[in-house]
Amino acid sequence: MSEQNAALLTLIGQEVNRILADKGEAPVAISADTVFLDGPLPFDSLDLATLIVALEGVTGKDPFRSGFRQFTKAGELAALYADV
Amino acid sequence: MKRHVIVTGGSRGLGLAIVTSLLDAGYRVSTCSRSLGDALPPLLEAHGDDLFWHQADIGDAASTEGFIQAAIAKLGVPWGLINNAGIAREGILATLPLVEVDRLIQTNLTGSIQTARAVLRQMLARGGGGRIINISSIIGQRGYTGLAAYAATKAGLDGLTRALAREVGRRRITVNSVAPGYLDTEMSGTLSAGQRDQIVRRTPLGRLGTAADVVPAILFLLGDGAAFITGQTLTIDGGIGC
């Protein structure tokens, strides 16, 4: 994993845990293989939308501006932001 | 702390009545229109920082985005959004130019979806809570000769209301429609005297509605008392649809 992707993954982890904290959930370790939905992470689709908004606010990037791009794992999302 | 509500199309007609009533009720209001008009300047003078106006055309995506961003920068993340901006184009569909159909859809439907999307992103980032009210129309429910494309956009708004209510309800954001009947505003000025008489005859309450008949429902839906009401269309039509 590149240094940029690692930094983005760290940022994703921070934002995910901020959202979880707002919901009263315990912090979790986020890795590149962490699945956002339908896995053990207590995350729903609106949490994911909130994460995307937060990431845009921090990075100034919107990888979805030109259309939806498929991702399921934290590492895949980091790669999308690195690609913008 | 006064709650901030964004109202699109607030320079005249129902939109202006909504803006005025919200200010009187203690809300801070951001509104937009293609031109400032005659009624907003004195309101801006009287209400100072509680009222923000921005020139915008809701039929234009970049202009709409600029308004929403400016409103949030000025008065903060909104508690509520009232999608009021709309246009009407009368004409038999077979001869209505496609460019007019596109304009109707862009302003009445796409523009409202865009504002809802932009405001929802902010509401979600804040942790939830909020109100979205779409001003649809009885025309979207019952139809009216010469208003097929307009009716489609207003029915679309009601569909948006129901779907979005399901989508964001778990974040305590409610989404409802208010569907006025035939109102005595500039937009109904194109009705002929015969059409107006026919509408009045068919209305159990025996008159056209006014903006003052509609605004109280909007104030109610914005308030804490309406926290458990979502996905609904409240028709305010003097009974013509019953």
C-alpha cells in the first residue's frame, strides 16, 4: 500500500470511529479489508453517506462526482480518493 | 438559538408568504430567486442577519449549488428545507416544446432533488434531525388539462417525499409534501375567468385558496410537534379533491 493510501486509510478510520462514537458505539480498528456494510462493523448506509460527506470535507475531493464507483472495503475507498 | 430554514423561490407568491411567516415565527431564513423583486428588500432591511437572499435559478444546477453553499456559509447547517421554487408552463402536451418540458422538470423536480441532496448531506454530517417539505400540488394528484408536464413534476415530488422519508427517517429527518389546491397567486393568473369560476364551483369551501391557507401547515410540519409525521402529502385544497 502506498504512503498516500495508508494516510487515507488512517483518515477513514478516524472518521468511521467519530461516526461510531456519535452513535454510542465502541471504537474499532479499521484495516484495508474492513467491510463497511453487511459485516461486523456497526455501520449502515446513512453512516456510509455521512462518511463520504466527511471525507469530502477533509480532503476536498469527491470521487463520485462523475458517477457511482463500486467499493465495499475501506482499502478500496482509500484507493478511490487517492485516484482523484 | 434560532433554527435556520432554507426556502427556495421566496420572492413572491407562496414562497414570499412562507419566508415572512417563518421570520415572524422566529426562524432564520435563507431564500433565493432569479431576481430580488419588490417585497424582499424591506424584509431584508427589517430582519437583518435573520434573512439571507441569494440570486439563483433553481433550474440551473451550478446556480442552485451556489445558493445552498452560500446559505450554509451565512446561516449554518439548516434545520429545514422548503422546496417551493417552481414554474408552470401551460400547453397541450402534443404541442408543448420539449425545451419547455425540460425546463419544467429541471426546475420543479431536478432542482428540488438537488437541494434536498445538498441539505441532507449537511444534516447527516451534523448527526441528523431536520425537516424537508416539498411543495407539490393538487395538479400532481388529479391532473389538469394543459398541465401534463407540470403535473408529472409535482407527482414526482410526492414520490420523492415518500422514498426519501423511508431513507432518512432513522436519522430523525422528516420529509413531507404540502400540496396546495388552486391558489389565488401570480401562478394562477393564467387561468381564464371561466376556469376560475369552475374551480370555485367545484370547491366545497367555495373559493380559491390563498397563501395564508397553506403556510400554517408548513409551520406545523417544521415544528417539534410534527416529529412523528413523515412521508405524507398534506393536501390543502378547500375540499376539491375529496
